[in-house]
Amino acid sequence: MTKNTIFAEYLENDSGATAIEYALLAALIAVGIIAGVTVFAMSINDLFGGVDGDLSGAFDN
């Protein structure tokens, strides 16, 4: 093999690009999951905060 054929095969090889695309896709999915869990956690925290306030008021009387 000459240098030209090795270089031409290197340029035609796109397996690294595919791996990068999958990595970017996985990162995007992870960011979406983290954002969803964060919003869900805040709403659950508000829910239990309201229940805590209601129970505290019920036992003060």
C-alpha cells in the first residue's frame, strides 16, 4: 500500500463520525432527562411543602 491509498482509506472511514453522533445524541438525551427530573423534583418539593404546612396548622389547634 502506498501513502496515497492509506490516506484515501482514512478519509473514507466514517466510523469515528458515527461514534461522535451517537455520543452527541446520548448527551442530548441526558440533558433532557436531567431537566425533566429537576422540574419533577421541584414540583414534588412544593407538594410536600404544602402538605407539611397543612399538617403543622392542623396540630397547632
